[in-house]
Amino acid sequence: MKNKLICLLPALLLLLGCCGCGLLDDDEETDGAAAETSAAEAAPASETPQPEARGLRMSVNRETGELTLTRPSLPERSAAGDRGVWTIFVYLCGTDLETDDGGATDDLLEMLEGANGDWVRFVVQTGGAEEWWNDTVDSSRLQRYLIENGELTLAEEQPAAGMGRGKTLSAFLRWGADRYASAHMGVVLWDHGGGSITGVCFDETDDYDSLSLRELDAALLDVCTAMGGKFDFIGFDACLMGTLETANILASYASYMIASQEIEPGSGWDYAAMGKYLAGHPGAAAADLGRAVCDSYLASCRTSGDEDVCTLSLIDLGKLDGVLTAFNDFARGMFEASADAAACADMVRAIQKTDNFGGNNKSEGYTNMVDMGGVISACAAYAQGAGPALEALKAAVAYSVSGKTHRDASGLSLYYPLSVQGSRELSVFGEICPSPYYVSFVDRQNQGSVSLDAAEDYDGDEWFDDDGNWFWDLLDAWLDDGDWTDGDWGDDDWTDDYWDYLDDYEQTGESPLITFAVEPHTDEDGVFWFELDDNGYCYAADVYGVVFQLSYDGEDLIELGETYDLNGDWDTGVFADDFDGWWISLPDGQNLATYIVEDGEDFTIYTSPVLLNGEETNLRLRLDYAYGTLTIEGAWDGIDAYGALSREIVKLRRGDVITPLYNAYALESDDEFYYQGEDYVFTDTPELCYDLMADGDYFFAFCIDDIYGDYCLSDFAVFSIEDGEVWFWDETF
């Protein structure tokens, strides 16, 4: 990214110097010159949505299961301004993407390059970054820029305000729609994204506060009510926002959504290509522009070497209600089938194997964003309506692109608790989930994590009133509980304490639900194996191996990671090691700690915790069986404490110092800590080795996840490697 900045900075300086608009003197005034306006003046509190300005309302009758939707009544927006002109509003929350790497400045340069004709203009609000990589944007203020005809003009500035607050977004869009109305208008939210639970636009100058889906709902209702119609599209140049829950909110306020299911590499959207497309296709429809955005994004990812992981979808929001209706019908069957433990286990096992996004492992963190089409297909054998649900989803995804890691991605994700991170997360999920049956399906599993009896007796009554009706009205719930005059619009203070039952839950590693017909042991043939009994089979969700070795001083147990090198048969419940002693290592012989991100038919994606030049991160590793290759895709920081995903997949360069990190356990005290390996200087060739581990003694344990979130770690079997041979001892510890 920095190379791109260096190359394009002279172009920016030249443009600013020619137009005389980029670096304005304090007393300079031009047409559209800066006019300081407070946020309150831009969108007076008296004009914020009142209780009669209703958002989306949904209801389900429990007896019939029928879903009824009522969206806000917004007229068709009249074509204002010049016909055929596109105005694209960019909410540019720079955050550390700008402070650390100049990512927002890069995209301002692309907009300058792309807005060279009469058919497109970008209207940009900057904020949310502690520092900017140019001399034009002031990090201490909110600033609004007009970019058209190759010129950058400061149109207005305001005192600093949190970009993660709904009122800030609403004020910008109301101002922009009033001042720069045109026949076609789109919105891009630019920054980190975290998916349905944590939202988008994490402002590093405001404690990393982000825009939740509730705040988006309120802000967009305010804007669209004021301007009298919908936007042509709303897009996210941010990670993970291509979700059913997000689309459900946006369907009231736009014709199309453009968003990624997966992380977005640092280069993000190509705004120069967007502008050039509109210059060559004046007045293009939103669907056509959306396809061009997807294609140019894929091309940009290909150029930066990030093609494999990329996804971007164009969602026809006019067809989303059909998706919601079909999915609710299907989710009813999921919930009813999950009353049977064996059926529930089969569904959970299948869901956990489906495509998911944003990490979802102990090294990188959990987003719990899972492919929607994958969830439906995983449960199709147990619930009616999978066909209509998949057809509705397919119809709503007007266009999509993806790399080979996610070649089967359906175009939309949804929340599923692969690993629950606390009651707060579930509280947000309960607010935004568009189906009471899907909430009940998830709730039954979480009740089971606390008490098996609770799961067996679970009936889903919590989500229906005394008359057997479920109501979903996100905005009404906030209006009843929040303060609409404080400028924060509640800021997510309202939460449902129903989910507090999870606060005291802890994984034990000794799940009582995992029981055996034959306990894990090493037999006379040197095979480490076990057999689940009927009860254990009903509650087991996944089985894999975990490998350890002793530290040199013999005082600590060092975790080398996970492996699916097993022979398993879910029909019989019999699982045995098929471990051949091969492991991923650095060229200097150090085994890396590796955790499975995705296990595809012809590839496996691993993540490995390391220090890279002294900074803690993770290496993303790809093992391709078809080509026999093992490559480092890059270094990725994963998910931060605020729920934001890192966008930058850092490519390793010659001279980078890699220091392996390992989860370790002190044998005497049971203390858990990071064990640090030796420094290795990256030299390009060879990158990594997949080879037999060094001679010595190691430990192997089965890890069996149960369907409610706990797991059972078996006793350790000892195996030895000597002269290329691997054998297990006939005892366990």
C-alpha cells in the first residue's frame, strides 16, 4: 500500500496545485468553500425520527409460522439534479488503516483519478483517524470534500465527532443529499468491519466506537425520510458486512447492497475503476455499477496477490423479503428437528464444516459469520423448505465474485455461534435476528451449554408473547428505551439481559456429554483410537487431534496445534489416529503451531501465531494437495478487542524476522502462557517445509467438541519418531 501511495502522491499534489482547492487558506472562499457547521445545525434534534417514523416491522404467528413484514413507507425518490449523474457519498472513517498505512489517502487519490468526467462525483466525509498521510485532511475535525472533474474541494468542516455514531452518519448524508442530489446516489461506508454483531466504522479517536446495525437503521431512516426515497445502493468497503442481518436493515433504504462476506484486503475497492466505468457508461443502472465494482475489486485483489481469499456480492434488496420468508419457514424446521439430540448433532456437525469467514479459531479470534447457503444445505436433511430457501437466496444475489478459498460462497453470511464470546454478543444477535425460530435454534444450544436439562426442556416460548406472536421492531425497541436527543441515539446501551445465563459459563475441557463405548487407548497394533457410545455420538460435534511436545527443560508442555489426520466413521462412532508425523515447519526445523482455519477438499488453510519483526500476528498458510505446495499467504492480525477485523494481509519480505509462538502449559502449576521460539530470518526460498518432525517423543490427544460448545480432551498418548518411523506407546497419561 505504501508503494502505491508514493507513486500517486505526486498526482495528488499536482491536482491540488492546479485546482487551488485542496489546501485552502483560512480566509479563502470559493464556490462550495468550507463553511463550519455544528452537527446539531446539520441535523437538528427536532428532526430526528420520532415514534411515528417507523422502521421495519416483522411478526410471526407461532401456530402458522407465517412471517409478515412491513417496511418503512418511503416514496420513490424523484430524479433530482442532472439526469444520469451519479453522486457517491463516501463515509471515510480512516482509523488505523489511515494512521498506520495511508489507506484512506490511497482511496482519495483513486477518487480523484476516477472523477474526471461529468457523470460522477464523490462526496466524502473524513474523520476517525488520529493522523492522515496528506497535508489536506485535518484529523482534528470532520471535513466534507467534493471530488469532481479531477478536483478536490473542501465544502464544509465541523468540530470533531465520532464516526461510529449514527447521528454523525445521518448528518453527513442529509447534508449531502440536500446539497448534491442527483439522478443516482450511492453510499459507501469505508473502514474496518466486524460483521453483524460489531458493525462497521470503528473510530480510533472515539474509543473505537462503531456503527451497529441498530444505529445504521436509525440513521438511514432519518436520511431517507428527509430526502423522500431510497439510495440506489449502499456498500461497505469494509470486512465481513455481507450478511443477512445487514441486508435486512438496508433493504428498507436502498435498492442494492454491495458487501463482502470475508475480510477485505487493504487495497479494498477500486474507485478509479468505478469512476472510469461511469464515464464510459453515463447514467448506468445500480446493478450494472455493482457488477463493475465487484469485477474491479477482484482484479485489484488479483494484482495485490489476495485473490484467493476475496469475496464481494451485489445483493438485490428488492428480493430480500422473499429470502427472509423462505428462511424463516426453513428455520422453523431446523428448530423443531433440533429437539432430537441426534438430529441436532448432525446439523451442528454439518454447520461447523461449512464455509465461514473472518478467522473463527483460537489464534485469530471468532466472528461467528457463517455462509448462509452453507447453513441451509447443512440442515436440509432435517428441515423442509431448503430448496425454496436456497432458490430465494440465489435470486437475491444478483452478482458475486470470489477466490478459490471461497469458491462456493453463497453471497450472504449469517450469525452462527461457532464459539460464543459472551452474553453481550448473544444479546445483539437476539435483537437483529430476523427469525424467532433461528434464534430458538441457537438459544437451545446455548441453554444446553449451561444445562443439558434446559436444552431438553426448551420450547422457544421466550420469543413469543401470550398470544403466540413474535414481533421484531428494532427501531421501536430503541425508541422506547433510548434517548433520541442526546446525539448518540442510545449508542447500544439497550441490551437484553435474557442472555445473562451465559455469563458464568466456562468451557471445562471435560464435557460430561462425551461418553464412550471404548475409551481412548492405544491397542496392541500401536493405534490410538476410541468409540463413542450412543449418548456420546448424539452430542459430539467434531473430532480432531492436538499435538504437543515437551520443552527442552521438561517443565512445560508446548502445543503444536491441530490436525485432522484421523480415520473417523460417524456411522459407527469409531475414530483412530492416522498421524504420520508430518508437520509444517520453518526451514530451520522449528515446528510452527498450526490451527485449522478451513479444511477444503483439495486444500487446508492454517493459521500460526508468531511475532513478525517483534509484533504479534498470525501467519496464514495454505497447503494445496492438488499442486503439492505450501505457501505463506501473508500475516494477518485477526480480530481486535473491539470486534474489528484487520484488513491488511501483510506480504512477507526478505529480511523479515519470524519468531514462532506457542500456547504452553506449566506441568507443575498448570499455568498457561505463550512459549517463544527462536528468531528466523525470512529469505523467500524455501518459504516453509512440510516434512517429518524431528526425532523425539511427542504427545497426542483427541479433542471432541460437543454440540453445546464445550469439549472433551482425552488423555495423552505418547508417540515417538525415529529414523522416519512413527509409533504410539501402549499407555496414556
